[in-house]
Amino acid sequence: MAETRRVEKVWRSKPTVEGAGVHLRRAFGFHEVPQLDPFLLLDDFRSDDPAAYRRGFPWHPHRGMETITYVLAGDVEHGDSLGNRGVTGAGDVQWMTAGSGIVHQEMPKGDGQGRMHGFQLWANLPASLKMTDPRYQDVAARDIPDVVDDDGTSVRVVCGRYGGKTGPVEGVAADPRYLDVSVPPGVRKRLAVETTNHAFAYVFAGSGTFRDASDPKGVLTEQVDGATVRTPVGETGNRSLVLFDRGDEVTVQAGDEGIRFLLVSGKPLQEPVAWYGPIVMNTQDQLRQAFEELQRGTFLKQKGPG
């Protein structure tokens, strides 16, 4: 018999400023790493105000981790030290493996209505792959399979498998599954999750209840108009992160407006983490070496043309 995962904890994403002055919401970061291993950070950069995001993320380094950028509206222009240039548009995904080191920039550009909506997730790399060659997997929206179940639930499969479909992102160390799930109003949905993997949901539209054995609690949620309200007891709403305990399925009961959330799971690396800014290693000595290499100009092990 399937075991429904308990909800271990629910919290709201918090406002923060990154890059050259981008206002976003951080769902989790440094302090939550042990609970969410192999994931390091999740940023929600949804905004309808160009002044909040147009300064972007100018040139900066990464090593020892991966960034997963999922865009819902607007475009993110990117470039890097390998000579890659491109645009991640609405519905697209960019999965960047920094590996041994890369320097890149990400500049958000809103759509015709000024909207720039999306998420960036950081995944850790195991010690054996910290210094692997950098690579990109740029995935167009049209190549991400959609699965529509009989109950009307719609699932975009970015990575991993669901409903007989396999997401286009592959070869990622943490063996993750990354789903964009929309459950219609009033529908109760069970979603299988690998028992040994850590899993979380990030709600970004509507509300609902993640059924579990713990006492239900209302959570503060920020609505689209900026007002802060308390959802009905047990319901989880927009900008809420739900951390699950172990089990082999997640159960959600959609509210009156339905619910949409990212459901992400991955295999824990169970390795020490030495992390400062955009560089994630296993020891303080490795971290110190990375920053010394940045100062000496020897950080990049692979360089682009010219």
C-alpha cells in the first residue's frame, strides 16, 4: 500500500535582492540545505515591474553546482565565458552545469506587458563531478512534454518521468524529477515520488491542502494584489514551500481556484557542503582555492573562442 508523505514543514518565500538589484523571493537557501539535499536554493523571480528586475545579473562565476532556470513569461538573455549566447523565453528551461567553472550573465527582459516570471533552482554536484566540464541543456517550450490526466490534472515534465513521458533534461547527477503540476478546482490528486528522494512543492498559483498525518495549519500567503491573508486551515497558497517527509507519494487536494506548483525531488548526496556566493564545494580549502583562482585569473579551466 502506498504511503503518503507527511508535510514536514511549510514556509513562505522571503523578499531578497540579488545581482545588480533584482528584487525576488527566496523560497529556500543556505540554512535549509540539509533538509533539501541535493538542492541548494530556489528563487522566485516573478514580477510585473521592470524596475524590479531589469538590472539583472551581470557577469559572475559559478563552480561545483548546477542552475535550472524555468521561465513562465518574459525572456532571460544569457552569455558566458565559453562564448555561448542565447535567450530563454516563456516556457523554456535552461539547465546549466557549472562544473569546474564558468563566468556568465543573465539579463531578464519582460514581455510586452512588463512581466518577468520564472524560477531558478540550484542543484549541488557530487564531489566526483565538481570539476567536470561545464555544459548547457537549453530546452525549448515545445520540447517539454505535457501530460493531461483523466481528472484534468496537467503536468509539464521538465526532468524525470511522469505518465509515461520523460522530460528532455538528462544526465543530471542528482537524478532529479522536476514537474510543473496544475490540479483543477476540487480535485484530489496523488503523485508518486521515489521513496528515498527528498521532495518539495512550491505553490505559485491558487491554493490547496497537502494531505498528511500532521496537524493542519493555516499559512500566511501573499496574494497577487500584494495583500497578505491567512488561508483556511490546512490550505497552502501562493509563494509557499512545502517540505515533505519520506514516503512514496504526495497527495494534494486542490482548493476552489485549483492549485499550480512545482514538484521537485532528487537523490540526497549526503556530502559536506562548503558554500560561499556562487561557488559550492565540499571543503573550505576547496572554496578558498576557487576564490584564489578567481583573483589570479586561473579560475576557468575551459575558455571560449578568442
